[in-house]
Amino acid sequence: MKKLDVINGLRGYAILGVIYFHLVGTFVNRPGWFFYQVGDFLFMPFTFLSNGWLGVNLFFILSGFVLYLPYITGKRELNNWTDIFNFYKQRAKRLLPLYYFTVLISFIFIVRRTNIYDPAYLKELFGLLTATFNFSKDTFIPQSNYILWSLGIEIWFSVLFPFLLLLIKQINIYRFAIAVAILSLATRYIASQHPEYWLAPFMNMIKDSLPGRLDDFMVGMLLCYVFTQGVAANFLKNLAQPLFLLSVVLFFFTLHYSDYVYLGKLTGISDIFINTFVQVAFGLMLIASLYLPKGILHFIVANWPVQLAGLMCYSLYLWHGNLRMLFVYDFTALRIIYYFVFLFSICWISYRYIEFGNKKIEEILPE
């Protein structure tokens, strides 16, 4: 299937945002350097510097879009158990080789620094090998490679995906979207009543479980349907540029909303709507990007380097946490440069020879 350049570009920005956040973003206090206060309102011009973690939300939305695309366009079918088995076979072949290789590296070079016979590490290893680590509070964020929590959610979305498709065929995608939105909001509400499940300032085991994040994937699937079926195509084509700029404004508003919740200026159940606002902003950005004409905005979204980062995002995602834990313990400019050179070198090798070793090089580069 022909690659969609804006999908690759948005993936590139998502992975760069996540790498930035894990490398230095955690050291930028919210709301990002400084803010202006006007009465009770805080204007935070650098809020994006402390919110690179939202790249994960964008990944989930794009995953829903990309997984659904070949099925809504009829390139693939999912009608029986044979089709389901073939889907699982293809997803396992795509995800598991590099995943297991990086898990092995983690336990050789990172876990070795501690007692490898510690029951906690054995529990984590079992959870990683079976992709069940998201089911335990102790291992939801793996100590051996902390970024893997979101990959666990991706894996279980893939497990659930065939049955979601069968459900969509029965009730149509709009009813499916409403049902998923209600389920995810209810899950996040439950999370808000159980603070003991907060694992980090941005992370709650219940809120960030598959049910709590399923609406991220649903948004991607719904937008894939809108795009491929030509829903409001003329409207989107004519207004793609202003809609894209509006999505940037909405994203900036969402960052403020998130920081307001974090700073305690919005309380109660306000935190359960952060993901919803992110979905609106990123969803509008995605659908507008798909209709952008050639020009400066399209170039910003889909230039060649950022597309390449998007195509390599799986390798970059799996490796950057390991290398961060191994090498970047002293934040000097030179050390960070070394980190990026080594990261992209390692990731190119794994992308070229582990992810797509059976393809010609021109097939795995941006068009």
C-alpha cells in the first residue's frame, strides 16, 4: 500500500517529542520555563517543552488509523478465524522480533546491575516475555525499559483489533465510537477516584490501561473511515489549511488545560478530559493534514527527515529508553550529541535489518 507521507511525518513528530521528553523534558518544570499571569489566568508560552509525553497519544491515534486502513479500503479482509489468525501472524512478525531483542538487551545490560534473581525482576521478565506487564502495578512501567508501557497497550490493542472490526460491522463505526468514548471516560473517572494507582505525574495504571486509552485508537479508526469514504471531502479540501492552524491552537489550549490540572488550578474530575481534548486537537490535525495542498504547511508536516524518523519510529521508540538509561547520565551538550548519533545509528541498523530485512532499501525510505 502506498505510504501516506503525512502519516509518516506525524509519526516522526510523535517520536521526536517522546524522545525529547524522556531525554530532557522531564527536567523542564511545568508549565515550561516561565509563564505570564494576568489576573487568575496563566499564559504559558513554553508549555510544549514539558509535554512531549503527548506524543504517545498521537501514536495511539495513528495506530488506529493505520491498522484500520487496509480493511476499510478492502485491501485485506477479516471475516473468519483464518483471517484473524493471519492478522495475528502478521502483527507478531512485525512487532515481536525487535521487541524481544530489545528486552534481551535490557536484561543483559541494565538489569545485570542489580540482583537478577530478585523476584521483582523475575516477575518483570515474565511480564515482558508474555506482554502481560501492564496488568500489574509493579511492572506497568518496566524498570528495565520504562518506555515499554505504551507498547504493551499497543500489543493488546492489536489482540483486540479483529474483534473490534467484527463489532463495527454489526453496529457501524459511529455507534462504536460513542460506545468506546463512554467506556474510556468511565475508566478514566474510576482512575480519578483511585489516586493509589498513580505511578508518575503523567501516568495512572487505570487511566492508561487499554480501556482508558481505547478512545485514542478509536479516533484514528474513525478518521480513517472519514478519509477513505470521502466524508465531507470537499469541505476538508477547501479548509485544510485553516483547520490545520485551528488544530495547532486547540493543541496549545490543551497543553494549558493539562498544565492547569497538573498545577491544581482545575480539580475534581477535570483530569479525565485531558485525553479527550488531545484527541480533538490531534484528530483535527490528522484529518486536516491528509487534505493539505503542497506548500509550506505540507512541507512542515511531511518533509523527508521527519518522515524518515516516522518510518523508523518503532526502532527509535524501543531503543531510545535503553540508550538513555545506559549512556546519558550526565547532561552535557557533547554527551547528548553522542547519544543521538549512536541512537540513530543503532536504529537504522535495526530498522533496516530486523524490522525490514527482506525489503529493498528504496521500499523503506520516504517517497
